[in-house]
Amino acid sequence: MRILYVSTSSIPSQDANSVHVMKMCAAFAELGHEVVLYARDARAEGASHASLFREYDVGESFTFAFMKRGRWGALSSLIGLAKLALIARRFKPDLIYSRNLFGCVAVALAGRSSVFESHLPAAEEYPLKGRVLKLMLRLRRIPLLVVISDALRRRHLELGDTPARGYLVAPDGADPLPGGDPEPRKPGPLRVGYVGHLYPGKGMEVVEAIAPRLPHMEFHIVGGRDADIALWKARLGAANVMFHGFVPPARTRAHLAALDVCLLPNQRCVRTSREGLGKSVNISEYTSPLKMFEYMAAGKAIVSSRLPVLMEILDDTTALFADPEEPAEWVQALESLRDDALRTRLGYEAQRVFLERYTWKARARTVLAAVAA
């Protein structure tokens, strides 16, 4: 099958969406399909395509059709969509898979339908996007809607978004650990880690509250933009909190291997500004965090916020839960995970569930089965 994957992601970037896109293209290719990724070109001067595959730790198994960075705002976007329509005509894909709603419009104008993957309700991002999605669904140019959580599926239904062939709930994923089993615990203080962005609501508020209460543990923070890291360093000032900065996806696994426990401290409100729209959107109710699956893949014990969307994936056999606004519960959970047996049991069960359901390859296979049904 020939697959054209359409994205708004900038490649490379520090955003999780770029990881998702690269991993899914690699997974489609691993299943034997010819894949072309249409994305924004954010390479440094002289950087090769090969450097992108290395940075994201994927094989050189698909090709790029880049939209160049433009200087003319909306005009550049229109030019990019016109280029996409042309690619769709020339490449003649059997499947157009899109995370770009206006990309679905562009290929529709070229006479093609596409599967759309939603990570947020379009109407909550921007009213125009909500109207465009409804039109595309009504015209059956988007026959199948892929969503990352059941909570998101329910919200789309509340908004009246009704695809002709229904919904597919496909949570995010991760790559399996190369060696299979997690590394044995190293001696020393319990190493507690968080991987991801540091903007408000992602959970550094929890680390700020609990690190001073657990001076006998180390907290390792992997990720974040420079400004956010500087802000949290100034606010925390705790000797047992270490910031490692942004780490390319190819090196994340090594940091996870050194941890004993991983935190998933999402708050009830995680607001992120959507680029170019100037609108703040709460992603907390619908999210499917990449870090959750990376933690599971690494076989780590997880302490997670007790939020319904996270409990679509995790349960009492794979994680401990704490109220995102009750630091004492997080302290209690971490203290209990000084027990080697409990920590090991949770980590192995999380990894078992991950290998059974949540690898990128399994996700790609599920998507393609839904498309073929």
C-alpha cells in the first residue's frame, strides 16, 4: 500500500507531535508499506534526511515531502496546501492519513478522501476548524476519525462530529526496549524521574511540592524548553532535583533506564496555546501522553495522577495513583515504592501490557485494519 501521511509537525522539533509522526511513519513502513511524510521542514542549514532518522531513532524506511518554511504567513500555508494537493495527485496513494485538517481539505479538492487523526476537539481549538470538520464529515471526505482516547471520542460525539465509518480509538505508543527486560536497579537513592515539557499543568507543580519532603530521593527532570527550565530552577532550588534539559528522542531511553520510578503528574487543567490561533486549549481531558507509554516500555513503576483519561490505559496493576492536587498522596506513593518487590511488580506488569497493546507497530496495524474493514 502507498501511504501519504500529512502533518503540520515541524521536523525536527522538541514537540511530542513530531515524535508521534515520525514513529507512525516508521511503523507503517515496517509493516511493508511505501510511506511519504508531508511535514514542515525545520532542519538546520545543511542537515540531511539521514540526520532526522538518527535523531528520532527510526530506520530510513520512508521518504519526506517537505513544506518549506515560508515568510508570508497565510499565503505560505496556502502554497503548502496547493503543493500537498499536487503530491496527492502525483503519488497516487492508496491511503491518505492526516493530522492536518486543512490538509484533508486540500486533498479533497484534489478529489481524494482521507483518514483524519484528532488529538483535540476541532471546535475547541478554533471555531472555524470545528465547522470545517463537520463539512468534511458531511461530504464523506473524512470517512473515519481516529482519536487518541475514548474521552476524546465522546467529546466529538457531543459536538455532533459523526464520521460515516465511525471512530477508532487508538492511544499513543512507544518503541519496545531493545533488550526486552528493564535494567536492574542501581545502588543509591531512589531515582524518581519526569520526562516531558514543563509548562503549567504538566506536573512540575507536584515535583515542586514533594521534592523538599523527600530529600533522601533524587528527582531527574528530562525535557523542557530553556525558559521553562530556568523558571523551575529558580522556583525549586532543591539540591535533590536535577534538570537534564531537552533530550532528542534517540537518547530518551538511556535516561529512562537510569530511573527507578516515573511520574505522570498531569494536572486537571493543562493549557497549551495553539500556534497561529492565539487560543489556549485544555488538553488534560483528552490526552494520551507519549511519556506514559515510554515509561511502560521501560518497565518502570509509575505514579500517575488519578485522572479518567490516564486510567483508560493504567490501572492498579500497572501504576500507583495520586490526586494531582494532594502532594501528601504522592509522597506516600513514592515512599511505598522503596519496596523493591512492589516496584518490580508494577514495572513488569506495565511492560507486559505495553508489549501486548501499545507499541507503535501494533498501533499502525490497528489503524490499517480499521481502514480496510
